[in-house]
Amino acid sequence: MSDITHLDSGDVHIVDHDGRRFILVGTAHVSRKSVDLVHQVIEREKPDCVCVELDAKRYESLSEKKRWRSLDLKQIIKNKQLSTLLINLVLASYQKKLGDQLGVMPGSELLEAANTAQALNIPLSLCDRDVRVTMRRAWKCTSFFKKGYLVASLAASLFEETEITEEKLNELKETDVLSELLAELGRALPELKTVLIDERDTFLAEKIKRAKGGRIVAVVGAGHISGIKKALLEDRSRQMEEINTIPPVSPLWKVSGWLIPATIIGAIGFIGYSKGMAVAGENMLYWILATGLPAALGALICMSHPVTILAAFAAAPITTLSPVVGVGHVTAFVQVMMQPPQVHEFETVLGDMSKIRRWWGNKLLRVFLAFTLPTLGAVIGVWVAGVEILSNLAKP
């Protein structure tokens, strides 16, 4: 029978199970009190292993001060991970605003746990799910219409003024490092709770149980404590493969990705067959201008390099006829080549994100603009040109 007790006003919980003791330290990720508590517990308990709510990427970003020097933006764009990077930066920027007001950087208590374990020669276990898997599963489980709501809410969080005192930290303790920003979306997007909280409760608990030793200290966001305590007492190992996998793209979505290009190409081909190649050529020129000009305008609004603007105009008519690569990936890649961000711009990006005017001054943020605005312009052009071409098809 497991014995569960509570220490330190509910911030520390002990679960005894199968002859092992799990000491769970629930933290707020922007609290100096949490940093001190983590150090005290590990130093006092001297466990066989310290587990932390971090994956390898997030641990590296917290511990490696020169991490930006090794960030390969070109490879990120090639792998189509630019949007994932942007979402991670938005979340980090939101937390930085909270941390700046409280005098402690987000995740400091997790880094303190790792540093204390290292100082005491205690093995460290990174127990969280890869943040990329978490974000992609969250995106996947969100309906098409609610995706827009989610993106708008994330964008709005960048520029809102967030005032917080130490007394209000109890409210933040209801959530964790990935989900405190999304707490207010709970009623509108309940599916996010499953991915951001419930699945990670299971993942964290199973990884904690896999840590070696009979006495384990685990440092996690306070919002996970209840779920982890329950999961530690159950065998959920069979769920691990499923919750650590990105769901594949449905065949229907793949087919729909080719539907618009096939419709446009088929329509222009039929116009050429029924009305002559000259008329088909006019419609093709209309497609080129209707997609290329708005994409180029988007790049111009970003104050992108002139070559990026030309690339947007040239790439949009082609990429809009193929779901394989988007015009934004082309323009972002060209922008990185022509005006690569400097190291100091990576270091200041979290602060710069909260001020609209700084998006044009920071070359890294301008890459995101060069990805987003040409894409938006091309999408508008697709609908304008598509309606025109299909209406020409219907004309006698």
C-alpha cells in the first residue's frame, strides 16, 4: 500500500511505491522560492537520481549560454521547423516577461536541480517529452477553425502587458512551463489540456519510474503533481509509444493539398482546349501576377532584402501549385542567406518580440516576417486568381 505524505506547505510530495520513494517537488517556473526549495530538497535528501521536467533540447537551451552560435537556421527552414521555433520563442517570451518582473528567469529551478545534482555527483535524468512532439501533437489535435483562435491568442500574448506579483504565483502553479500561457484557453480548447498536461503527466511518471535507484527526487511544474502521483501508482508503460508519436497526416488532408493545384491546372488546360492557347496564356499570366505580387508585397512590407522580394514574386506562382514546399520557406531561406542574423540578435530576441517595431530591427524576427507575410500574400492571391480562373472557365 502506497503511503503519500505532504511536506513544506504542499510543495513537496512523497510517494512510496514498490519499495521505492519518489520525492516530488512542485514548482512555479518563475519563482525564486522554487529555486531555493529545489536546492534545499536535493541537498537534504541526497537521492540516488534527480529527475527534471526537461527534454534534451530545453536542457541545452537553459544550460548552454552560447547555444545560439550553433543554431542552423537554414537547416531549420529546410526541415520545415520554423513555425515550431517561432511558437517556442513566443512561449519563452511570455515567460520571460513574467520572470523579468520577479527577478528570476523561467526554468531557473529546473537548471538549479541539474546544477545541484551535478555538484553532489548525483545522476540526472531528463524526463519530459521532446517539446517538438508535444507542440506537434497539440497542433494536430486542434481543429482547423480553432487553430486560428490558438494562433491569434499566442500572437496577442506577445504584446499584452502582464503584471504579476509573488502573491499571484499560486495562480501560475495551476499550470506548467508549456501551458501557463494557454490556461485561459482551457474552455475554448479543452483538447490542449490532454496533450499539454495529461499526456505529459503519464510520460513524466513513466520516465521517473525508469530512473535508477530507490530514492528519487523529481522536480516538475506544480500543475503536474496530482497527475504524476496518480500515474506513479499505475502501469501506463503501454501508452508511452502512442503519446510519444506524432500522428501521421491523414490521406484526406494529403489529397486536399493537391486539390487546388489540380483544379487550377485542369481549368487552365481546359480553357486552352476550348477557347484557345492565347486565352489560357492570359489566365496563366493572371495566376502569376495574382499570386506573385501579393507575396512580393508581403516581403516588401517586411523590409526584406531585394533578392528576397524577387524570390517571393518568382516562387509564389510555382509553390502555390505544389503542397510540397511553401513560398514562405523559400523567402525565409533567401532572407537568411542575404541578411543572416547576428549572435546578439538571438540573445535579445525574447525581449524584442514584445515590441512590434523591433520585429523589423531584429534580423531573426525579420526572417519570421519574411516567412509569414509572403505566405499570407500568396494565399490571398490563390483565392483571387482561383475565383477569376474558374469564372472564366464558366463563361461561354
